[in-house]
Amino acid sequence: MENNLETNTKLFDFSGIIGRRDFFLNGIIIASIGLFFVLPFHLWTFSHIQTLNDLLNFNKIFLQSPMLLKIWFLSGTLGTFILFASNIYRRLNDINGKNNVALNVFVIFLFLASHFYLILPFIISCITTLTGVIVGLILLFKRGKITGNYPYDYTKDFNWGAYIGTWLWGLFNKSYKTLWILLLGFTPWGPYYQLYCGLKGNEWAFKNKNWNDVEAFNKSQEKQSTIFAILFLVGLPIIYFLIVFGVMYFCMNTIFNPSNPQKSEQTMATIEDKLSKFGSLYFEAHLITDNENRYYVHSSDWKGYSFKDKKDILELAASLAAMERRKEHDKKYSKSYKSFSKQSELKRTKIYSSETKHLLGEFRLDDESLDNGNFKDFVKASLNAYKFYNE
């Protein structure tokens, strides 16, 4: 064991060693920094995919992205990798009990491949990402030969109360830094900050309340962790059940009221009227024929929609078409019943440009792939069923 390997918890440094807790802590900070660089690329990607299958071909989307976005993503990815590499290097020094440069560099390059998963083919990115996860777990859970011999430090234990309760726990323990979760909780950085609070919780609580009795401090934190865990495991399901039950009760008594069928019909008519008005915000015109539901949108508006927006608009058109077909059927055959739904109309619903009349969106399953009965072909056909085109 080398005597010159001292603890070094800096965010960036290749000298010394780093323990499991501080390695995890630095990893959370680095991942949060990396999100600034990855998030813009993800937002651009989800607004430019044409089919669900494109989600499995990020490298194709990456090549189509603007040059500045590529530079931003690659520079950020490279920067966060260098930060991770320095922490991995020190973590390996701790695990091995010595500075083995060759082994350290080899493990770092294994981790490098997983860091650029977005620009690799899907199968390769899955393999490299899995490799990176395995390497990360080993580095995180493997006991260090050096730090493993250090005296036990209770302030470095993970605090489940701080992780689950965050700001509520912070108020009880005068750890007001946890109040940041009230803002970060509505952003992608929320989960990272929760983990950060969990890792720093014991340290904050012990320092802020000036505990003299370590045993009393540990019992207090264990009790708080139990309380917040019960609130989380029991309270949230109860709230969820009450919300679902409330929505169902409202629907059954307001929309489908068996004791007052006339009121139910009036409510449904109101809902359909509002749905039609909502559809007029998107569609310039529409034409329902025996074989097709044609809905027209302005091509410039369509170009600015994300994949999810286009999918929602196509499904809205299918719902409106089902509603209109049901009305026409009821007028002609008042005594007969026939079901019309979004699912039944989706296949024959198409979105067209109101200016050029070009096809912009449709839902089309490859019947040949479905008839073959091959699961792989079925999945591929399903991923490509929503097809959207630009002018």
C-alpha cells in the first residue's frame, strides 16, 4: 500500500484516492453539469423525429442536428468525461491500494465508450452503456483497500430522511439548503439534488444542530427516516387512489348518470362541442369520406410541432372523425348500434397540408410484417406506424 495516496475529494484531480461516498457525491455533481449539455440535444431530437423508430437511431438524428448543437453536445460530453475520468482514476487507486496506471487507463476507456452512447449505433450503444453501468457499480460498491481501513464516520452515512423528505426534513434539521428542491423539483435536476441531499444529510444535520450525543443523533435520524418512508410508501398511494376515485366519481355522476339519461346526453353533447372547437384550433378544414378522414393543417405550423405534438394531433383528428361518424350513423340508423372509436378511425385518418394538399401525417402499419407473425417485424412495424412528413 502506497503511503503517498492520500484522500482527495476534489471534483477534478488525478492524484490521491477517493472513497465510495465522495465518489458518488462527485458523480452526482458531474452528471448535473453534463445535463446542461445533453438536455438541449434531447429537446432538439424529440422535436425532429419522424417515427418512433428514430428513437433507436440517435446517431442518425445526431448527424442531422445543427453544427453548433453538435459542438455543444460533444464539448460538454468530453468535459464531463474528463471529470469522471479523474474520479475513476482516484477510485481505482483506493480499490487497488496502489497507483496502477495501465489498469486505470484501461477501465477509463471502457467507461469512455458508454459516455458517447448517443452517437453510436443502437446495439453498440446498448452494450457500451451496460458496460459503463457495470463498471460504475463496481467502482461504487467495491470496498477500498485504503479508505476501507479508515475509522467509521457516521456523518457520511446515507440519510434516507433527507432523500425522501428533502425540504420537510431540512426544516426539522435546520438544513435550509434542502429548500432548493422546491425549485429544482420541477426540473430534470430534481432527482440529482435529492440524492445530493441524501448523501450530505447527516453532515448537515449534525453540524447545524450541534449534537453532542452521537447515539441520540443517530436515533433521531433513524426515526425521521422511518416517518418519511411511511409517508412516502403509504401517503402517496392514498393520495393517488383518492384522485383516481374522485375522477371516476365525477365521470360516473356528471357524464354517465344512469338516473338522468337526458342530462348525460347533454353533457356528452357539451363535451363533443368543446372537442370540436378545440380541433378547430389545429385544423383548417376536414373531409370525411367512406375510406378516409382528411384533416388539413397549415404546413408552417406543422413543421414547428414536435413528434409528440404531431402524434397528439393525429389522434385528435381520429377522435373527431369517430365522433362525426357516430353522429351520421345515429341520424340514419337511430335504432341500430355501431361502435366508433379513435382506434378504429386512426388507420384511415390522415393529415394534409392546407396549401399544397401534400400528405403530412398518417398511421400505417405494415400489413406484410404483421402477417408474417415475426415478433421482431411486428415491433419494427409498430415503431414506424406513426409516419410524419415535412413539406
